[in-house]
Amino acid sequence: MPDLLRHGGTTLALYEVDTLPHVETALAQHGAVLVRGLGITSPDGFGSVVRTFGEPATSYRGGNTPRDVVASGVFTSTEYPPRYPISQHNELSYAQQWPDRLFFACLVSAESGGATPVCDGRALLADLDPVVQQRFIDLGVEYRQHLHGGFGFGKSWQDTFETADRAVVERFLTASDAEFSWTADGDLRVSQRRPATRVHPRTGEQVWFNQAEQWHVSNLPGEDADLLLEAVGGTDNLPHNAYYGNGDAISAADLAAVRETTRRHTLAVPWQAGDLLIVDNMLVQHGREAYTGDRRVLVGMV
């Protein structure tokens, strides 16, 4: 039997073994499993573990965050300055398709910080202020992007869609039910409207499943947000931002409620080299603590 680590409504099943027993059962119940003792030391070794659960994604096309491919189906975790945390989110919840499961392997643990916190989306939704909860359920979330064509802030549309062919991008976005337009400068504006909650296909439970808080400009540190807004010339030109699904601004009070509720249910366990964390992407959100020193965490998606 695993050890169960808990904070608020989030539970992480911890196995200290050299195999992967009972992972399917634990994932279905808790949504997140941490396995110790596998001795993962390389991208190829990690990739082999991921492939025991299914065929890993080899492309991150349409993904908003910067990451590099280090082996087939193996990516770096988000390339973001270590002094900043990455808030809790469901991977690619703004997209038409998203990974079912996420796999994280720690090759080098940070000197301090650097954990990959998890938060149960069922607990978050149930504990969220009912008025705020209903507003998000009724309106959903609109994700807006301004992707530059080679010079600017954030990722370019070429890097985002892994091509320099506009026709390929347009086909991808049309298939994704996204709205888009090209600017005279060769930049790309994209708008995607998605639900704020979804029903898990295996458990039948309604879960909080979005990246509204993470995409919203208020997620940036105050001074950085002001500097970025000044540099790009207003909110319409931000690399990304989030609104309610009807286009209205998300209120500061609603975002504060989401953040506080998330905090009550977020569990962070320090990494040890060789650890494997498996997350059901719909049931459980993940993030990253700020850190110091070297840290190398790899990601696979199935």
C-alpha cells in the first residue's frame, strides 16, 4: 500500500518501490502518484518508462509555454525564470485536445524549492465560492494570444505551431475551433473559447479544468506586468490573456477567490533525483515552485 500525502482536498499516493504497481488504481482514485526508487537518470530512460503507459506525444504544437525536445516524446519542463513560480494549471486546457496524463521525472533536484505542486480539481471546484463557481461554469473562458512573427514578447507563431507555413497554422486553428486573424506586421491573433469545467471521461466527475488564472495578466508580478503592458501598448497586444467566455474581463475578486481556493488544496512534495510523478491531467492541476540552484525535470505526455 502507498503512503498517502494530503493537503486540503488533494491526495498524492507515494510508492517507494522499484516497479510501478497499482498505478492505474491510484490514479483513478487520487489523480496523482509519486514513485521513488526507479533510478531514472536519463531522457531515454524516462522515455522508456512513459512508453509503458502509452505512446507519448512527440509534438507540443499549439502549446503556449516554451519547452525543448530532448528525446523522442520527452520535453524539458517549462523554460521559465527560476525566481518565479508557475501557478497551478491543467496542461493545454485552452486547446481543443489535451494530454490525458503527464509524466515528470527529476534528474537533478534544486538546491531549494523547485517542487511540482499538485492540486485536485475536484476539491478546488467543490470549495470555490458558489457565485464565482457558477459564473465560470456559465461563461467559460476565452483565451487570447498575440503571437509575433519573429520579433516580440513571448513565443512566435512559428515556434508555437512548429511551422513557418501560414496555411498549416490556419488548418490547425480551424480544426481547433479557434478564431484567428493576421496583422499587417505578420503577427497572429488567436481567440479560443473553452469551458471552465469538464466531466472526466472515466470517473464521470465534474472538475475545474482551465488556465484562466495562469493566462491572466494579473498572474505576472506587479512591476513586470506594468512594464509588459507599457512595452506592448495595452492588453490587446499581450502575448496571452484570459477573459470570461463572453469577452468580459475577469474580475480581480473572482481571480482572488480562485487563487485562495487553489492554495488551500495545493500539495508540494520536494523532488528527489530519480523521482517519477504521474498526473491525471483532468483530475489534478500542477505547477512549479520558484527555486535556486540547478534543477532538471523532464516531461512526457500521453
